[in-house]
Amino acid sequence: MYLGKYEFEGDTNDLVKAYDRLMTGIPQESIGFHICVKRDDGITIYDTCPTAEVFAATARDPLLRDAMVGAGLPEPRVTPLGEAHSARASATLVT
């Protein structure tokens, strides 16, 4: 599992609304691990893909970019983070 992040700068409340619009079009079964973090100056999305190559291709995918723009998100700063060694979570999910 490969982890990367997408950072969006701007009004946090507006970005969260745009993120929620984006996620309505993403099939739940296509998501491995995904979390959206609110910051004072925007949001950061941490997302996993099976490999670094798949992450890179996904980050460049024009369909994803079009979906982001259509939802109202600005151009993100994309950072590949690395291969996950371990991931743990409680049974409680926040939506």
C-alpha cells in the first residue's frame, strides 16, 4: 500500500463542502484508506493506492482532476509519501 497526500489551500469550510461533493462520485469500493484533515488554511487528503506507480498515475489522471475542479476544488499540491509499513485504526469511523 502506497500513501500520498493532496493539499488544498483556501477557506476550509468551502473546501470541505467541495470535498464532500467530490466524494459523492467516488465509489466506496474503490477506496483503500482515505482521510480528509481540516487545517486552518485548507484541507489535506491522505490517500492510498496499491503501488507508487498507481498513485502517480492517479494523481495525473485528467478524469480525477476534472472531478476535483467540477466539485469546486482548486489545484492540489500532490506529495508522494511512501510505502506503508503498517496501518491501524479503531473500529470507529468518522464520516
